[in-house]
Amino acid sequence: MIDGTLTIREMCDAYDVTPRTLRFYEAKELLFPIREGQKRLFTKRDRARLKLILRGKRFGFSLEEIRQLLDLYDMDDHQATQFKRTYEVAQARLQDMIEQRDELNEAIDDLKEQLKWGERIITSFNTTKKAAE
């Protein structure tokens, strides 16, 4: 094993992902492990990329957005373009999340009202049934 690299099992344990996930990200050209026959060795750069991929997924970024942002790393501008573009994408994602939250809150409030109405109907059935007895 090359110094500073992790095997697929070590990556899975360290980042709580499955081997299938790592192979998927490799197939999507998001990770580039060193191949020694069937063995995959993940470098420090792969680990940093995986952290960013997982964070991006948690925030709801698409894999294509994540790939585009990761690809900006290699521009010779000290990552300024990458940071600026990531900030723009994150701002847009935050706005989407806020809108989704607001819609969800509205749906929750509507459902609570419907449940209160349902409670009253059920109570009226029980009251009517007791009066009939």
C-alpha cells in the first residue's frame, strides 16, 4: 500500500459509505483512486473530494453540480473560481430549501386543521351514538 492511502474498506469505515457508493462515485468520475489490479487506493485528494461530495449531497446538490464545482479546483487561481461558484450554487440551494420548508410548514398547518376537523366529526359520531343508546 502506498503511504497516506486508504483501501476501499478503510474509506467505507471512515466516511460511513458503502463500497458500492465509492465505486459509483468513481464511475461518475468524481473520485480517482489509484488502481492496483482489483485494489483501489484512495489518496488524500480523494478523501477531500469525498467529504465535499457527501456535504454537497446532504445539502441537496446534484452530482452534476458537485462534479462541476470539483472540476473548478484545478484552475490556477487559488480556488477563487471554485469558491465563488460554490457560494452561488449554495445561495440558490438555500433559497430552494427555504421555499420547500415554507411549503412543508403550510402543508403541516393544513393537515393539522384537517385532523382537528376529523376529531370533531369522530366526536360527534360518538356523541350521537351515546344519545341513541
